[in-house]
Amino acid sequence: MTAFDIGLILSKKSFLDELNQVQVTLLRSTIL
């Protein structure tokens, strides 16, 4: 694995984390 691969994985992971946060926030706002 190169540093570039690691960077891609990390950015992809953080992107998914952001997406999950958005989905949770949307769900909460719909419920409330």
C-alpha cells in the first residue's frame, strides 16, 4: 500500500462518516 492508497481510503472513510452524520441528522429532523 502506498501513501496515496492510504490517503484515498482515509478520505473515503471520512466522506462516508460525513454522509452518515447527514443521514442521522435528516432522520432526527424528520422524527422531531
